[in-house]
Amino acid sequence: AIDEDQLIVHFQPKLHLASDRIGSAEALVRWQHPLKGLLGPAHFIDLAEETGLIVPLGRWVLNEACNEAARWPEHICVSVNLSVVQFRQSDLRLDVQRALTEAGLAASRLELEVTESILLDESAGALKTLNALKELGVRLTLDHFGTGYSSLSYLRNYPFDGLKIDRSFITSALSSAN
């Protein structure tokens, strides 16, 4: 799909409620399969992670998202999800720096979303990488909070700018006596 130029990035807008304007958009990759049509990430991301192809795929999405966002009004940011495999197996700081430079996008307009599994698997290395990314000036968000360990206490140790709480966490919190 990468080699055949069959991937596309769709953008899901995020509304800034105070101003009632789009404040950012999340990059979501889709595969325009020649026989099966448009496939969502559920059809190929797990396989890409298992095979290590998530690294070039993630790099491609990052580059595409930055290039597209560079054409948007300056108040609109772009967010890109990072996989655990991508976080571990690539020089992420260099990939991000290169994508920003080549697109001409200000680092403050890029938000990188990571899942808490990154923090649990390799916390010392994760902190080092997250701090290196913060030094570039990008925003960091913890995505899908509430699907794993979900301890607010460990968040104090990481340089997150935002927290996306998973719907399942909210649902169970509202229905639990605890």
C-alpha cells in the first residue's frame, strides 16, 4: 500500500468549544485497496505493527499530516497518533524534526498522541523520548486513557499537554459504586 501510493490521510476536526471554531484535526490513515475499497485502520494497523511496517507507515502519515497542515490557517493544529512499535523502533525525534522542517510547519502546530502502553512497557526510555519531543516544541497528548493501567499518579512524571479519556473509562466510572 505504501509503495503503490494507496494510502490516504483523512482529517477528523476537533472543535474548540470556547470559540466554536476548528482548533485542530486528527490525521487518520485509510487504505484505498484496489479490490476491497476504502479500508479503515482496523483492517491493517495490527498487521503493520506485527511486521514492523508501522514504522514507515507512521513516518508517511506524519509527513503527509505536516505537509497538509502547513497549508491550513495558522490557528489550526494537526495531531498524529504514534504506535508503540514506532515509538521504540525509530529515531522518532529525528523523524518529527524532519517532517516539520520539510513541511515548513511550526512545531507548536503538531500534537503527537501516544497510548499509555508506551509508558508502561518502557517508562525510562519513554520519558527520555517524550522529553526529546517536547524540546522540539510539539504538544504531547496521552490517548485512550482508561483502557490500561489508568493511574493519574504516574501522569505527573510525563510532559503531557493533554489527556484523551477513553469512553469505556467514563462509562465504567459512571456505573461503578467505587
